[in-house]
Amino acid sequence: MPTEQQTLAPLPLTPRAHPVEALFSHGRLVAIPRKEARREQLLVHLADTLFERERSYTEREVNEALLTVHEDCSALRRYLVVAGLLVRPRDGSSYRRGR
């Protein structure tokens, strides 16, 4: 009969096994992940923590919120829009939470 130690296998490494907090140091994003699944995990976290669902934001407000975590706010804003986490009209006059 195997012992308890022998039956426990290491958990497979998945995006869920790596908390999004590991991407931050002293409240700042260290780097934007290159891997799509990991970046998606980060973007969902940013959308959930920085933007309210029923509120409209100007581009300036979006940039200011994103600058609190990383200096490349335009890349993060673009990723959020492409992922559908922020939506904007064609004229780019405002942003709202998406999915």
C-alpha cells in the first residue's frame, strides 16, 4: 500500500497555479506577459480591479488608472480593448467595461 507521500503528485502548472500577484512587485507590473493565456489572466485582473462595470471613462482616466501599475498604458489599453474587457465607440470618446 503506498504511503500518503508517494500518492501525492505535483500539480500541473497552469495559469491558475501562478497567481496574478506574481506579476507585480511593490504594486507595479514588472512586465506585460508575452504568453497569451497569462496576459489574459492579467487583463481580467486589471479590468476587475481598476474599472467599474457601469461607469464610462475618458481615455485620460483609463491611462491614469493603467499608469498606476505600468508605464506602458497605451499597450495595456489596447490589449484590454482587443480582449473585449474595455469597449469604446468608433470615435474613441469613452471607454466602458466589456465582458
